[in-house]
Amino acid sequence: MLEKEQILLIVYFTAIILFFAIFGIMFFVAFQRRKNKLLLERFKAQQRFEEELQNSKLEIQEQTLKNVSWELHDNIGQLLSTAVMQINILSTNLEPKIKESVQDIRSLVGDSLQEIRNLSKTLNHEVIQNIGLEKSIQVELDRFKKLNFLTPEFTVTGQEMAINPKNEIIIYRIIQEFFSNTIKHAEASSLVVKLAYTNYDLTITIQDDGVGYDMESVQANSGLLNMKSRATLVNATIDLISEPGKGVMLTMKYPFKEEDKV
């Protein structure tokens, strides 16, 4: 009888221990889930904050570029237009030799006026949205060619698909950032741009034949960070490949979304 009571007592204590063990495990699991949920919420909140901050910065930049575009087109453009008119009036009463030199000056001022108008188009996001991504890229490349910066090549494959205007301007600014780095630092003689459309995404490949750089030494480069942070906003991926003396190649893949198809 005593042995039976001992067995029951052991079973009883074992059951109690198992109960507390199971309760402890359940409590720990619930605690971890709650902790992970709070961490996830905090991460998402931080992510939303950073996205909003980045969006605000982009909006400020776009407004600044828009204002500069207006200034170039309306003020400086108007001054150059007036200068062309004055030169035309002046040249009517000049001797042939002097008139020829004045006409050269007029041609130079006229070219400057056209260049400013083209530049103002690439800065104003409303113009970019009106003429589209492909035309905007072509305008920029034509400007480089006209100014003898380098020899551009532009090809498009696949059926062009509409892109959400807000995303389109961000994609274009990424491309502009690469162009700017090429002009300023690459010492390149050629620039190849390719757009490849599929039903699911747009792949943009840009390559120059410039001096290139060591990938490890420029990871913190502000231009590179700007391109990657902007790409994140539109769920695009960016891959940059470069070696000293072998130029730079950018590959950006933008997945189409439902908002692009509306």
C-alpha cells in the first residue's frame, strides 16, 4: 500500500513538473512571439519613417530642380532670346566681314539657348512625365553627343510598357546619376544604354568605357548610395560592376506592378 502511494505521489509530482514545464515553454514561446512582433513592428515603423524621409528629400530635390528648370527656361532663356534679336538687328547695318563674325556669335548664342532649353527639360519632372522615359533618355544622350562629351548608343527591345509616373521619375533620376558620374569622373568616350522590356519587368543596362574604379574603395560613395536608396523606393534592384581601366556597368531591374498596368 505504501509503495502504491509512493508511485502515485511520484506520478503526481511528475505531472506537476510537466505542467509547469509545459506552461513555462508556452509562456516562453508566447513571450518570444510577442517580442518578435514588437521588433517587426518597430522595424516596419523605422522602414516607413526612412521611406517617408527619403520621399521628402526626393520631393524637395524635384521641386528644386523644377525651380532651376523654370529659371533656365524663363529667365536665362529669355535673356538669350533677346540677345539673339539684338544681334539680328545689329547685323543689318554692318559691313560684310564684320557681319559674318557677328553671325558666328549669333549662332553660338542660339546654340547656347537651345542647350539651355534641352537642359531645362531634363530637370523638370513634369516634362519628363509628359514625354516619357525613353524620350527623356534620348534627349539627354543627344545633348552629350552635341556637346562632344562622348558617343552615345541607345537601344530598346521588347514592347514598351507604361510605368507609374512617380516611379518613372525616380528611375530616370537614377539613370541621370549614372550619366553625371560618367561625365564628371569616367573620362569615357562612349556610353551604351539598353532598355529591355518583358511582360514582368524592365531591365536597364548602362555601360561606359571610362577609367572605372575599385569596387571596394567606393562602397560609401554618395552617388552610389543615392542610386541604391532610390531604387529601393520602387522595389528595383541595382548591380554595379567595375574594375580600374574597364569602365562601369550598371544593371537595374524594375518589376512591373499592378499600379503600372492601371
